[in-house]
Amino acid sequence: MADVQDYSLRQIETFLAAIDAEDRAANRVALIAARAANAKPEDFKRLLKDFA
């Protein structure tokens, strides 16, 4: 993280986009785990589309 101080604005934007992509992937896995056991199939599919 100390290297970020020397990043250009474009590099920071790219770095933040990568972090966002990782967060979205982790949230998707958490959603699948939390909802799969209880959701009706049609509701689960709708939720996945909403978060994609």
C-alpha cells in the first residue's frame, strides 16, 4: 500500500477498479451461500441478475 503514494491518478483508478471487482466477486459468493439454502429458484435467479 505504501507504493500507492507514488501512483498516478490513472494507476489509482485502475487499482480501485481491481479492488471493486474483487469485492463484487466476494459479495457474489456470499450471496450464493446465504440465499441458496432458502430461496425459491426464481427469486434466487432474480437476485443474481440484480447484483451482476
